[in-house]
Amino acid sequence: MKTNKPYLLVGQGIAGTVLAHHFLQANIPFEIWDSPKHINSSYAAGGIFNPVTGRKLEKTWKAETLFDYLFPFYQQLEATVGKAFFYPMPLFRPFANAEMRQWLMDRKQEINHDFLVWTEEGVWIKQAGWVDAASLLESSKTYFANLGIFAERTFQEEDTDHFKAVIYCEGFHATQNPIWNKLPFLPAKGELIRFHSNEPSRDHILNKNGFILPLPDGAFKVGATYRWDEFTPFPTASSREELISKLSSMGVSHYELLDTFVGIRPATQDRRPFVGMLTENLGIFNGFGSKGVSLSPYFARSFVQAILGEKELEPEVSIRRYSHLFSV
Ligand SMILES: Cc1cc2nc3c(=O)[nH]c(=O)nc-3n(C[C@H](O)[C@H](O)[C@H](O)COP(=O)(O)OP(=O)(O)OC[C@H]3O[C@@H](n4cnc5c(N)ncnc54)[C@H](O)[C@@H]3O)c2cc1C
């Protein structure tokens, strides 16, 4: 049955925000609600996008496709919302020691060099950078509010009838939602610390068993920790110790610690997002783990194309791969 009711996007983290901008571009009527009472991972994120991963400098999943799309997407979005938040920046991975350097040199033939520039001291990664997620979210919230489509409000099941369909972009909270908690999430709590120092470089992101990110206000961020044993929104002494030791292993000895950020990454067991409509009026856009910044733009476009009937969703991300978990 045709209906003029709008869609509802539940949650304005990176996922809900990026999907909402794609709904606007496609002229799909919607509202977006965000609860101030729930934990939000996006405000804690370093926001880094990096097409290379792991000891063997492998290309990340779908790197070319995702990165070709995310650059123009975020650049155009800055113009739309009138705020700077996209910072392309080289990322440097120093060799940990002479053995590691030799180990990589021995494998140079097997490594894909599309994003790499080798030097004596380490490897530079091109097409990396970071998104200031807090600025993206705040400026988008104002933009949506000015259009009259944003509400600071907690969604409850009774609200469903007012909408054509509800698309849940709840991040970690999906694991507590009876509709979605059957999905194989594997959440990972993380912390990072903002600090002042004169020692790190301001020209690039340093990545050595952690990262140091230069911020526009002159401070830096060091991150990030991973833990799977507890999911409170509070910082822990052990994670703070771990971040301080990362600072020292990245060569920073004089610093002033400023603020700690805590979030819970909505990661999944098969390391692929959960995207799509489960039924005509129930959908999900979640499971972006530690890569919300690089994964969500491309898959928001895919989701919108699927909603408009233009294209099937990629099977690796489609929620259909878990439809057996929902059958009664
Ligand atoms: C320390 C740390 C560092 C990270 N670094 C990076 C990085 O460098 N690069 C990167 O790409 N990613 C990074 N991440 C991961 C990134 O944070 C996530 O991929 C991303 O934030 C997920 O976004 P989301 O919108 O799915 O979830 P969230 O940001 O958690 O947003 C979910 C939103 O839904 C709202 N909500 C939930 N339930 C309801 C309800 N019933 N009604 C209304 N609203 C609701 C919540 O209030 C919240 O605002 C990091 C994460 C952490 C913790």
C-alpha cells in the first residue's frame, strides 16, 4: 500500500547522519531522532580513514571503491552544512625496528603498492586522513533541525505507526534492542585521550601500534584502546595506562593530558556491516565497527539505491545474510 508517511532514522551517529544526507539527496521524506541519553560512539572516534591495514600492509576491504566515493562525498557535505570537518592527511607508519623493516622488504613483491610510498624509516600512506566526527554531527544536527526533520528524542516501539518505515542506526544499542539483538554483533569498547605537546608532528598522522592525530586547535589525540570485557560508558585506569604507554612508544615524553573519550564500536563477528530492510517497514544501518567514517558513505548510497529499487544491495553487507535468525 502506498503511503505518504516519512521514514524514521533512529540515531544520529555517523551512520544515521551519513544515511540522512543520502536520503535528502534522493528526496526521500524522513525524520531523524537522536537520544541524548544513549552512548554515542561517533563523538569518541578518532575519525581516521586509512586504506592500508595490518602487519603486511594489506589494502582494506573494497579500499578503492570506498575511498573514491568518500573523498567527494565528505567534501561536498562540508559545503552543504557550511562547516569544515574533512582533513585529508598523509599517515606515516614507521618500521618498528630493523627486523620489521627487513621482514617487510622481503615481502615487497607480494605487497600492493597503490597507496604506499616507501622510505628508509617507514611507509607513507596516501589517501588517508580523518573526519572531525563531532563537527560533522553537530553541523548536520543544526542543518536537519533547520529543515524541521530532527528531534532530540528516544524512539520507542509505540512511535512506529507514524512512519512508513523505521531504520535503526542505533550503534551499540542495537545489541539491546529485541528486534536486532539476535544479530552477531561483537562490540568493542574504546578510549582515546586529547593532549597537548610540542613533540609530535602536525603534518601527518603517526601510526605505530596506535595513532597520534594532530587537531586544528593545536592539541593532539592518542588512541585507541580495544576491550571486550565490559561496556560501561566510563573511562578505566587500565585503558589510560595503555594510552600513556602508546604515547611513549610513539616517542612523546612531554605532554599534558586533557580529556578522555569513551565509546563502544558497533563491530560485527563477520566484520561486515548490517544494512538493509528486514521487512517493508523495518530496516537497519549498523555494524560499522572501527570504520564508520570510511564504510558508511558508500553503503548509505547502496542502501538508498536499494530502497529506490535501482540496485540490489551487496550480499556481503545485506541483512538478508542473516534472515534465518529472524524466521519464526
Ligand atoms: C575510541 C574510539 C576510536 C575510534 N576511532 C575511529 C576512527 O579513527 N575511524 C573510524 O572510522 N571509526 C572509529 N571509531 C568507530 C566509530 O566510532 C564507529 O564506527 C561509529 O561511530 C559508529 O557510528 P554509529 O552511528 O553506528 O553509532 P553511534 O555513534 O553510537 O550512534 C548511535 C546513535 O543512536 C542513538 N540511539 C540509540 N538508540 C536510540 C533510540 N532508541 N532513540 C534515539 N536514538 C538512539 C544514540 O544516542 C547515538 O547517538 C572509533 C571508536 C572508538 C570508541
